[in-house]
Amino acid sequence: SLDNIGRIQAINDTKIKYISVADKIYKVTDFDLCKLTVEATRTNLSIADVTESEVFPVKELGEFWIRLINENVDNVVEFVKK
């Protein structure tokens, strides 16, 4: 839909470096706009440690397949908009 295209374009035009999941910060290690996938590794950073324009809450990435890596444990998470 046009709404999704606009959202993806907004993500593509930003400096997305981190994803926030609850109180955890993940560093984006791979971002593939064609496949709509994001891979990110957990950090020891807090939300106060990163620039606001570089962080996206995971709930805003509903169009993407997201792989979160937590200290040698992979979690593949699919977020579906309702």
C-alpha cells in the first residue's frame, strides 16, 4: 500500500543504526530494503547513550523480518500489523 511505501521510504532516508526493544538497544548489522529484513545485535547501551534520530522502536518496523541476536542466541521475530 502507499502507506507502507511511505513508511519504508522514511526508514530508508534516516540514519537507522539502532533498534529499541523495550529497554534494550540493538545495533543494526544488516538492513536489506529489497528483502525487507533487518539484523541487529544486542548492545549494552541505554536509550540515553544513542542519538534519537538513529534509533527506531521495533514496533515501527512492522513491514520487516527482524533477526535479533542476543549473546550467541538468535531470535527471528516477525512483527505483524493488525
